[in-house]
Amino acid sequence: KPIISKINVNTASFKDVLSNPYIDYNLCKKIFEFRDEVAELQSIEELKNIEGFPLDKYKRIILYLEAK
């Protein structure tokens, strides 16, 4: 199995989040707008609250992201 190191969505740069293979530019932009709105995600599950978030990709996306 490949080793995956998670990045903290609260401190990561736009480029870091965009490097996730399941996140395109528009979704990355929505994540950052949401992060700005809430100041800091308390749980990675909050990503599900983003309008238009691809719930079918959620389990794959959270392999690479965490909220600390």
C-alpha cells in the first residue's frame, strides 16, 4: 500500500489542497471559501456542508485531508 500523508485543511495552501487527485480547482475554491467562512474546520466531516461537495468522492478525499 502506498503511504499517504494527510494534510491539514485548516493550514494547507490552496496548491496543497489542489494536489489531491480527487479535488479540482472549483472544489478547492469552494473548500477555501467555506474555510474562510467558518474560520476553522473542527471536523473533516464539515466538508459535507459545502454546497456541491461530491459526496460520492468523500471517502477518497478524506484519505488525504484532515482537520486539526
